[in-house]
Amino acid sequence: MKIAVIGGTGLIGSQVVKILNAGGHEAVPHSSSTGLDLLSGKGLPEALAGADVVVNLTDSPTFDEASPAFFQTTMDNLLPAAKSAGVGHAVVLSIVGADLVPDLVYYRAKVLQEDILKAGPVPYSIVRATQFFEFMDAVMSWTSDDKTVRLPTTRIQPMASADVAQAVAEVCVGAPMRGTRNVAGPEVFTLDELGRITLAARGDQRTVVTDNNAGKYAVASSDALIAKSDAVIAQTTYRDWLAR
């Protein structure tokens, strides 16, 4: 299969390309660095020419009030172009629990992206993943100083980006689900607990202070970011990932 990987040079996209090509498919990465501008549509016909599948892994450059417009515009450009090119399957990566955290504008934007895909002209699949291990440093940086890291007791079920990429690749080569596959890590943590594990593994002497008003995940309800019983559970644990 020929698969156009939009956002194919990023954290997930670059891994998806490697997995698909190793499996004998022709996965072609596309991004601004390859001449594709999804906001204007420039380069889309060339990127989609001959593709059986398109997977959209692009992300809004900001997580603020501008993010809904980003997803609206990019999907409005992508889907008609995919239809015109004869693409038979469109895949998008989203977030477990995105619809359960309406106070986060970025999560509302991802739900908007999903809704546009569902209503569009191309058979589709959605992969919803939990938070990535790789994002923990950024999460801690939002509410930290030289001595403390303030984190809420929000429960999360994080997973390795490599496992996310594997899940996306598997969906890309399957038939359109016209539905959603949820994927998650094997363990549930509170965010403050995960912060303590992270700092200890790195020899970081800062103290994690539990603060249920700290950071954007503080607005998530107790189980909003936890995968439901239908989720595919990845194998990589957080401590194993940290030890690599």
C-alpha cells in the first residue's frame, strides 16, 4: 500500500513511516519541510497522488484558542483533496477522553477534528491514544521552579510514543473502521505520583508538591483520561521506558 503520512517528520509520524516501510509498504512523509502546507493546501495534490491511505498526524502549533481554527482549516483542505485523489482511507490520531475534558480548548479542538473526519467524504479510522511518556518533562515544566514541581492528582494512563506509532501503523494497513480504536499504557498513575517517579529516576532533587489546581490537566475529572475496557493495552511500562 502507498500511505501518505502527513506530519511524517514528527515524533509519531517519523516512527509510523519506519514501521510501515519495514512492513513492505510505501510510506511517504509529508510536512512543511517537504513542501506541504496543510493550512493553505499547497502541495496536497502532489502528496496524495497515488495514495491508498492518508494519515494525518499534524498538530496545532499552539494549544490555545487558535487550535480549533487550525484543525477546521486543515481538515477542510485535506478531506476534499483526498477524495479527489481517490484515497480510500483517512486516519487521524486523537486523544483518549478528549470529549470528557471540555474545559481544555485543545481537547475540544481534537473533538472537532474527529467530527469533521466522521462527516467527511472519505472512509475513516480514528486512533485515540493516552498521553505520551515523552511529554512528562513538558507537563512538569508548566508548574515548576528550582525547588518544586506542582502537580495534581489527576489519573492518567500514559504510553510510549513507539507504542502509539505501532497502533497507528496497524490501523493504517487495515480496512477503514468508520469508528475509533482506543490505545493506552499498561499502568494508571496519579500525575503527582508519576512526577515523583520521574524525578527519582533522574536523580532530580526537586520535590513534587500535590496541587489540584496546577497545570492544564487539573481540570480533568477523575477518570476522564483513563482508557475504557475496549482499549488496546500497550506493553511498555513507564519504568522500563525511563531505564532505556
